[in-house]
Amino acid sequence: MNGVDEELAALRLEVARLRAKETELGTNVRESEEKLRMAVEAAGIGLWSWDPRTDTVTWEAPLCAIFGLPAGTSPVGRAGYVALVHPDDREHAGAVIARGVASGRWEDEYRIVRADGAVRWVLANGTVLQTEGRGIVLGAVIDVTERRQRDEQLRQAQKLEAVGQLTAGIAHNFNNMLMGVLPNLEIAVRRSSPELAPILRIAEQSANRAAELVRQLMTYAGRHRPNEYRVESIGTLVERAVAFCRATFDQRIAFEENYDATARARVDAAQLEQALLNLLINARDALAGTRAPRVTVTVDLVRVGASELERREGEHVRVRVSDNGSGMDTATMARIYEPFFTTKDVGKGTGLGLATTHAILREHGGWIACESAMQRGTTFSLYLARDVDAADAARAPSEAPPTHGTETVLIVDDEPAIRNVVSIMLTDAGFKARSAASGPDAIALLADTRVAEEISLVLLDVSMPGMPGRELRRRLGELAPQARVIYFTGYAFEADDANDAVLEKPVRQEELLAAIRGVLDR
């Protein structure tokens, strides 16, 4: 009996050991399952299963959250799930699922419509598993809306850069042509008879509109003059832009305004006013045919949270321009910042207004947001980082310098029309003008020391064949060291020497003379 008892005791010990091992394994499995569940929930992954034989769908709680539904909710069959997909994506999503069931696996991205009406992008995948002689489909869904937004921003940035490079080249040549047109028209208007002057003024206005279009192109491309940032009262700038529009828009349009006097930001006033005018003109056009047309403009302070996509946390100045006009559909809103996209009739819009405004806000470190619905109006919001430094804002602009002189100015430009018209503008103001068609011509002229000593300022084209402006600038330091230099350019340019100035073509006579006088008197 002792031998049997010993065997029974050993068997009981083995059974106890196996049960303990089973308990340990069960605990480990439960712990692993719990860790997996926590990891899945932390990653925002929604798991699901589908039995095609009974068309039964089961969702885990994280997937219900992605769709904005209460935990424990599951769609009724495959058709119930597809009904949650965005209407424009349903046919495609349904076809991918059908092919995936046949092949054993699928993965797809499409839009869904949440219970609250919000549209989100999801990445969904499924795998068919064979169990107990039948196929069960297991899968996961991830919300990829933020990633899609970042990808779209990158694509837009790349597209803007490509268009910007093309734009800069076109604008440079166009500015040179306008420099040969605008000043000549300005001079012709002053010297013409009363009968001819109105006709020339029409041509001058058209040329000015062309110049403004090029400026917008350059702003959009990010290749304009360096911005002159100062702390400004944003309400004051907005009020000035609204006052202009109130005087020029259809008098039936009512304006409602509310400005926070403490809203200040560091901005380029001219650029920001251009952005505001673009929004106000858009609002005016959207009000065509609207009963009781109204534009509401507000300036206030808002706090931006760190969670907002790629936005700086902190207090911001917000400028809102709202109208009660026709509004926009989703397809139109997706394209409003594209250059040359417009819903206006031919001849009534260039499609650059919002693209330019978007570029201006980007350069200011801010951003623009749009809310709109068909027949419910549109609201654009501009966001700028708040600045409380009042020292710059209090500084009054200096008085315009005189615009006459007797000094000698050397014009170096390869365009004959530009050399001729600038010479006329200079001599009309009392200056003496000399000109050279290229860098080598200028060097040959300045080889005469008497001429070199006579030159007080050189108006220097940046881009010339044979010898670029920067290379000629170095030689000028040797041949005429006393001469000041103004780079005369058809595109954005920064001088290497802080003592040199930059003037962008085209310019009116008053602007040109003021710049020359300012540099000479500096």
C-alpha cells in the first residue's frame, strides 16, 4: 500500500503543478490581452469582425468612437456599414470590400460621415480567416484625417512653390515692360491737351491694374519686396480698409463693425490691408442678388490651443469678415486658395485674391480659415499672433523726402525704353542723367575719372546679360566709391550691402524720385 500511496501522492502533486501552470498561463494570457487592448485603444484602432454567412457585424468600443456612435453599437450587416461611408465614396468602398472578400484581404482609404455630421478619412483593412469550415472576416479601422490634411498641405506647398517659380519669371519680364509703359503714360498725361488727357488716363488706369495684378502674383509667389513689419493696431487697419469699401461698394450693402482696441500684431500694414481688401471684395461679389446684403467685420482676441493642427499656442488676433450672401459648396471650398481658380464670370475676377491673402497670412506666421454653406453666407477668419509691444505702433511715419535735386544719376539697364523714361523723369526733377546699356558699357563710361567723380548715384538693373548687377556693383566700388546705389529690379531682391537700397519696377515718378532723394540724403 505504501507504494501505491506514494504514487497517488506524486500524481496529486503533478496535477496541482499542472493546475498552477494552467492558472499562470491563463493569467499571462489575460495580461497580454489587456495590454493588447490598451495598445489598440491608445493607437485609436477600431477592431471589427464580420460573419458573411449570417451577415453579422460586431464592433469594439474604439471603432464606435471613431464613427461617433455609442459603445456597443454595430451596423446591421455589410450594407449598414457601407451606409456610413461618405456618399461619394460608397460605390468605390463597396467594390473594394467585395474584391477583398474574394481574394482574402483588402485595404482602402475613404471618407465616413460621423453621427454628428463630421466628415473624416479612415484607413480600413480586412482579412478573411477560415475557422470551423467557414470564413470569418476580421479587420481594423484607423482615423487618418490629420495625416491626410498634412499630406494635402505638403502637396499644396509643392504646387505653390512650382507655380511661384514660374510666376516670378513671368512677373520679372512683365514688370520691365510695365516700367516702359506706366511712367511714359504718366508723363504723357501731364503734357497732353485737355482733349487727349482723359484717353491717356484710361490707358494709365489699365496699366496700373496690370501692375497690381503682377504685385499680387509676386505676393502669391512669395517673391515681393521684404516686408516692413511694425506693431500695428489691427482694428485701425481694418477700419481703414472698410471705410474705403464703404465709399466704393454698392450703397445698399450694410456694414457692421466691432473692433477690439487692444488687438495689436506685428504686421506689414500694406500687405495686411491688401489681404483685407481681397476678402471684402469677395464678400461684395457674393452678395449679388441678396436681399438686405450685409458684411460683418470684427477684430477680437482668441486663445489657440496646442492641439490645433500645426498652430502656435497662445493668444491671437482674429479678423473675421462675414457676409450673408450665396455661400459655397464643399467642392468650391476645396479650391478657393488655388491660383486662378474663380467662380466669377470672365473679366470679373483673376482668381488671385484668396490665393494672395493665403500667402500674406502664411508670411506673417498666421493662417486663414473659412466657413461657408450654400445660401447661408461665408465667414473668413484671419489669425495673427498677438503682440503687446506698443513702442513701434506709437512711432509716427516720417515725412516724405523732397523729390528734386541737381546731382548726376547713372542709369544702367539693358531696356532702352526704361533708360529713356527714367532719364526724362530725372531731368524733369532737375537731376542730370547718364545711361549705360550694360555692365561693360557702364565700366567704359566710368573709366573716365571726371565722369566717375561726377556720379552721385547709380540706378542699377539687377538682371542684365553679360554682367549681372551684383558683379557690376563690386566694380562700382572701385571706379566710383562715392556713388550710392539703388538696385532697380523687376522681382524681389535683397542687397548684399546694407547701404544699398532696392526699388521694384514699375514705379511712378514720385516714388522713384523720393527713393533717390532719400538715398542721397541718408
